[in-house]
Amino acid sequence: MYTIKIIRYIGEHRSEISWQADAATANMLLNCDVLKYKDYRIKVDFREIIANKRVIRFVGKEWLFEDER
């Protein structure tokens, strides 16, 4: 199992979401540019893999619908 952490920024506000995922799911997430979790979509700016602790961190900004234009 891997610990997945998403650190998202909305302006100056920062929040962190984390959960456990199996290896196949973690591998799939590493290839994503936009992550959707509940009602949030986060555009990934940075990925960090901490292999010895089995942690994957994604850092990005919330992607709002008006950003799609």
C-alpha cells in the first residue's frame, strides 16, 4: 500500500488530502496531470515520490471550470 497525499492551493489557502492506495492505483495516478477527488480537480504542478516510506505527494492548484477556456 502507498500513502497518496494531495496538497492543493486555492489562492493563499493550503489544504492536504491523504489516503491509502494499492500499487496499481498509485502507478496510474503518477501519469495524471489533473486529479479529481470528490468535487475538487487539482492541476498537478509537482510530484514527489518518497520510496522508502511508500509515499507519493502531488502538489498543485485547484482547477476551476473557468480555467478550461
